[in-house]
Amino acid sequence: MEYIDGIIIIVGLYVILATSFNLIIGYGGLVSIAHPVFFALGAYTSAILARNFGLPVPLAMVAGMVVALVASVALVLPTLRVSGDYLLIASIGFQLGVLEIIKNVRFTGGAGGYTNIPPFLIRDFGREAYVALVLAVMVAVILLVRLVARSDYGRAMSAMRDDELAFASLGRNAMWMKLAIFGLGSGLAGLAGALYAHYFRFITPEQFEILQSSAILTMVVVGGMRTTWGPIVGALLLEALPQAITFLNLPPSILGPIQGLLFTGLVLVFMFFRPQGLVPAENVWRGGGGETR
Amino acid sequence: MAAVLEVRGLNKSFDGIVVARDIELSLQPGQVVGLIGPNGAGKTSLFNLISGVVKPDSGTVALDGARIDALKFHERVRAGLSRTWQHIRLFPSLTVLDNLLIGSTDYPGERLVNVLFAGKRVRTHNVLAREKALTILGKIGLSAAAGALVSDLPYGQQKLVGVGRALMRDGKCLLLDEPMAGVEGQSYAAMQRVVREVAAQGVAVCIVEHNVAFIQDLCDEGVFMFSGAILARGPVAELIRNPQLTELYFGH
């Protein structure tokens, strides 16, 4: 059961990561590859605050989310002033740089990882309680992103993505909107990180490498950008596939490369044959209410 | 009468190519001024400089007596300076009505908190914004197309949507960049009607346009631009009769 619980939690967390990344790259049109590092910031912040400073785990988790959010705003603020293209370049530097710092400072446990992270819920209520918590957060994140996308805010995101200059010509500030989208998406990734840390209780920098970025991107692209179900389907599929591969009893040395090839291959295949992903988005923005649909 | 728009000493050059040379331009409330000149004269560049899309090398822009040249593009729009685009630039993923609603002056429904808890204020506002948008659509004769996707409309109607969207801002000054290019028939008449009505409300309108008949019909005055400089300003009919300007316009 422990194995199954672990898989459910991993899949749930990747649904959160893919859904929040869909908000950033799909709805917001902001191209970044730094999503895993916000996942990492959430995990490390929460773990360190809970273990070293004795903060109650729920508070530490919230702090992890806030740190990821603040860090993302710090990344996006200077880059967006120049141009959207710089975000991609800056995000690569941010992803590699922050992870390098985590690897090289003492209080994060360095490259060896951070151990003995205080558990949450499991001792009192069992593993199933933690599974329920992750699934509840997952559902809440899915609903939140869906609600945002279908609200007036979502309509404005659509307009901004369509034509930023025209958006500005109506007195609208695209900068604030991008900041909010990026901050919210990254904060949710931080929350996923915190949830990861207090279940597995051991985190290492290599879990948050740039390869994770391609995995999350693949989930969104293969599943279907700008849809509610796309990232869910993508996360399920891409987390299930590697699990299935492990049953083939291949030597561990080739498992990693095979997963990498699988992700890249899938993106290429989908880009050519089904660019809209498994769940295609509609070309028209449709709100949740009113007759403007 | 105090000018709505006052442009003074505006200069701009890109790598030695002058697109604006000591531009002085003032627009009175309710005045409709046509900006004419050959391609490359700097008409659209002047719009970009006035609206803040491009920063000038020197010069000032004032709206209703207040300097706006330190403001960013979107802030100038909020101050009351609206503009349209030569290539329309609608939002293709939105319907006609939603294109207009993005131009609302206020949008409480877009605060992220209100996304979760939309109160009565948001709903009331949305109803009002919608009514306003529908009224504007009525004026430009596109009520029936409110729910259509903008990219499905004929070109002339898209141009009208572009103008209608700018009208949502209730600006004091409206810069129209080639509103008539590619527009004919009913859309042509609607465009004329809308410009007249806006001007009658006291909005200063400046139009870049190659359609001389439209300019002559509608504009109180014409401003002739050539090579980044304003060469003449006066009644449109006089500008057209001026042989020197005509030669510059049509080339040798």
C-alpha cells in the first residue's frame, strides 16, 4: 500500500505542477523553464523551517508557498521590464543558479540532500490522510486555475496573450497581469514542493533538476495547453509511463535516459501530429457565466 | 479655448532617419483634424510618439493642459488619450462584445480576489459595462455581431470594432490610424457617423487617412506631413489645391 500511496501522491503533485505551469505558459503565455526551482524552493523552505526552526508544518508549508511566490516575482520583475523573451533566458539562469546554491550551502544539506524532515498527519492519522490532503489540494488547485481562466480575469489574459500592445492601448497594464500569473503559478508549485517534502521526508537537489522542467512541459503540451483536463491527463500519462517501464526490469542505468528520450520524443511527436495535445483547447475564450459566450 | 492635445517641439530619429522634426500640433475640443501626407511621411510615427508607444528624443505632449510625456503608453490611455491601429490589432480569441469589454475603464471582476468571491458590485459593474459596449455596437451598426468571433467579420467591420473598442475608454482625444483603409459600403457610412458623433461630444479627433474624400468630408482642418515635418495646416480643400503639396504627395 505504501508504494501505491507514494505513486498517488507523486501523480497528485505533478498534476498540481502541470496545472500551475499551464497557468503560466498556457493562459499567461509566459515562457519559463524555472518551474522545478519553485517546486524546490517550496520544499526546502518548508522542510528547513519545520526541522531547524520548529515551525508547525502547516505554517511551514504556507511559508514555502510564499517564498516561491516572492522569488518568482523577483525573477520576473526585472526581466519583463525588458521583454518577454528575456524571461526564458533569465529563467534558465535562475533554475540552474538557485539549484547550484542549494547544492553548495550547508543549511540545505548540500548535494547530499536534506533529511529527517518532520512528517505531517501520517503519525496521527496514517498515510491515507496525507493522500487525502494532497488530493484535496490538487482538486482545489485545478478548480482555482479553471475559475481564474473562465473569469473576467481569464478574458483579460486571453486579450493580453493575443496582442499586448493592443491591450496597452486600452489602458491596461500587462506587466501587473504577468506578475500576478507568474506569482500565483509559482506559488502553487512551491506548495506542491512543501507537500512533497513532508511526505517523503528527504529531498535532494537532483530531484529538481532542469529535466523536471521538460517533464512538466511535456505534461502540459501532450495533455493540452489552456485546458483544465490537459495537464491532468498529461501528468497521469507521463507519471504512469515511467512506472510501467520499471516493471520491465531494465537496468537502472538506462532507465533515466529512456525516460528523458520518452519525454522529448513525445513532445516532438505531438508537435508534429497533434500540436493541440490530447485535450484540444478551443480557439475562443469562453467565460463561466453570462451570455458573452 | 484651451487645447485638448498640445504637442510641442517633438523630435525623433532612428539611426539618422528623421521621423519627427520639430512637430507642433494642437487639437481643440470637438475638432477633427486629418493628418495627410505620402507613405513614410511620419504620420503613424507621430501617433506612436504622441501615444507613448515610442519615446521621442525631445519635445512635450500635454493633454488638457497636463503633461503626459513622462507617462507610459497605457497610462496615457488612462489619462484620456485613445488610439486605434492601422492593422486593427483586435483580440482574435475573443468575441466582438468581449473585445469591447476589455476596453472598459474599470474592471473590478478582474481582481483575483473577486474571481473567487464576485460580489454585487462586480455584477452591477459588469451589467453596466455590457450595456455601454452594446450601445457602442449599436452606434457602429454591429449589434447583431456582438457574439461573433472578430476574425469572422469582414475587414471593414473589424475596423469598426477597433474604433468601438477605443470608444469604451471615453477618451478626451482620439487618434485614428487609417480607419477607412479597406472600409466600404455601410461600414464607411457608420465610420463617418461615429467620428462626427464623438467630435460633437467634445472629443478632439486626429485621423491619419489616405482617403482624401473622407478627410475632406469629415475634417475641419488638414495637416500635411512630409519627411517627418509638418509643412502646412489649413482647410483640407486648400491643402489639396496646393500644387507643391500635391507634387510631394504623388511624387515626381
